[in-house]
Amino acid sequence: MMFRLIAALRRGKTFSALRRAALVAPAVLIGLFSADAALAEARTAVVPKRIIYPGEEIDAGQLEVVEVTNPNIVKGFAEDISAVNGMVTKRTLLPGRVILTSALREPFAVSRGTTVQLVFDNGSMVLRASGTPLQDAAVGDLIKVRNKDSGVIVSGTVMGDGTVHVVAK
């Protein structure tokens, strides 16, 4: 090997070898920097400590934060306990598995069959009546509600205080 290098130096054919080395060195350095950046951006995920069944409200005591070691993990998982705390599950969550945000929903503000207050606000005129929601709904959802007095079904938006603001047709 040493004899070939000396012979190449005498013939002046080392330029291509130097050129290859000059092209390879930056690529190696970029690879090292990107590996350091990946290590600096250590991602975390929220996982349950026990089985959580559908319809259960999630409590922070049921969860733990772990470091994500799989670089090919699917996106859309919860990375912080505060983003999951108080949410309700749509499907079974298994211990040690990441919690996908698509498997969670806001808790219902009104439940089907209960009594809610209907509010119609048209500037200076405000009408209030009792109604029965025809479906479960979270805050901000548009639902159908049956007026208890007239039996008419109206649509409205669920508000944070549990009332339904009726929309005009």
C-alpha cells in the first residue's frame, strides 16, 4: 500500500485522492453535527401507567413522561401531560404505549336526555327556554335540542356554562 502511494506521488496522481478526501470530510462533519442536533432535541411522550378504558377521564396520576427512542415513531402523539390531563379517551390506552391525540376528546358539557337552558339572543331581545339535547356534546359543538314546551327541534352551539345558544334559521 505504501509503495503505491509513493508511486502515485511521483506520478502526480494524488490530486484525485485529495479531492475525494476534501469531499468526504464535510459530509462526515455534517453527519456528526446532525447526530448531535438529534440528541439535543430529545423528544418525550406521555404514556399511561395502567390500562385506561374508553370513556374514562384521564388524570395526571395515571400518566408518566418517557423519552422517545424510536426515530420512526408515528407523529401525533401527546408530548406533555398538561395536553392530556382532563381529556376523555375514545379507545383503550395501554401501559407503556404512546397516547395519540386522535384517541382523545374534550369532556361533554351537555349529555343527551338532560335538561339544558336554550338561549336565543337577537340584540335587544333575549329568549330563554328549557330543552333536551338529542346528543352528547362538548363546548363549541353544534347540536340539535328539543324545546320542552313546544316540542320543536332547534340547532344551537354548546357554551362553556352548559347553555345552548340557538341559531336563527
